[in-house]
Amino acid sequence: MERLMEWWQEFSWRQRILVVSVGLAILSLGWWLTVARASPEPLPAAIPPATTVSTSAKDGSRGASGGVSAASQVSSHDTRVFVDVQGAVRQPGLYQFGPEMRVADAVKAAGGLSAHADRQQVNLATRLTDQQQLYIPAKGEKTAAGAASAPASAAKTTGSQSASQATAVVNLNTATVADLQQLTGIGEKKAQKIVDYRTAHGAFKAVTDLTQVPGFGEKTVANLQDQLTT
């Protein structure tokens, strides 16, 4: 201690000020590093993910995962979008989304496409709508164009239109070759035979008269009975 005092007395007052300043600077730097490491940086706000919604068989109320209940009264300005995701996804179910979200978000919320999903029939860019049923078809499964991304109401409308088109009948006396080719099993050659026969013999009086056309037996005419009229 005496040596330290002797050593200190040998310094001039300027050297003593410099030594004290350096010491304080080192202490300040050490304190700052200690406090900075101990204080965690604030995390960025997370974007809320899509919420899975369950339905209750007793009272029909809805509850969201994470303990958030959706059974509370919804205001007229509610922008939530509920979509029923079904088909070839890993976790089918009812999901809640925010506005402006797309089919890609719904597929991601449902765990992604399964190994059997037909990606070619899915438009991931389509915007989600409330009360929509999003159906993802499997490979080899035939669906109407756009059915995978259309609301349930639109899908039903498409199905009704398809059914009406399937039951449409063809008039034997007015149909063209192109019209006749819409019949089951009728190609261009058979369609032309019908037109040629009609031109040569006049109008058909009944569908059964089609048996008089070469190449049309009773079995063939019976299969076409529901698709033809005179």
C-alpha cells in the first residue's frame, strides 16, 4: 500500500486526472455491457395465424383454439371469414381468417395439401369468402372447374347447371351433325347417317324410327331414348 502511495505521489496532477478518467471510462463501459446484455430486445409483433373453429352439438356455439370463444355477439362490422376446408388436406376443418386472405392461406392453415391432392385443380390465388366450403380434390377426382375455390353456394349452382345440361334432349328433326354428336356414343359418322336418312325420308315421327337408320339397333336406340325427342 505504501509503495502504491509513493507511486501515486510521483505523478503530476495532470497524470493523476488522466489515470482517474481512464478508470472511470473502463468502469462505465463494463456497466453498460452488463446492463445491455441483461435487457432482452423486444420481439416483433406476430401476425395472428388462422384459427381453427369447433362446433358444439348441444348449443351450436363456436369456440376458437387457444381458449378464445367465438360464441360472443358479433358486431355488424365483423370482418372475420369462416371457411370449411375439406378434401385432400392434412387437417380438414372449419377455420377462421382475416379479410383479404387467399386459398393458399386456407391450405396452409389446414396443414398443407396431402400427397393425393391434385394441385392442378386448385387456384391458390382465389380470395376467401365468408361461409365458403373449400374442397381440394384428389388426383383422378373429377370436379367442376373452379369448384375447389368457389363458395358452397356457387358450387351448388354449378352442379345444378351441369345436371340440367346432362338431361338436355336433342330433337332428331332439327339437330345438326354437331348437335347429334353430343349424344352418348354418337360420333361424326353416325350423326351424318341420321341427317342423311332424315333428308332422304323426311322427319322422324318417333324416336323409335331411329332403328331404321343403318347402324342403329334397338339396344342403341333404347340407350338414347332419354336424350332424344321428335
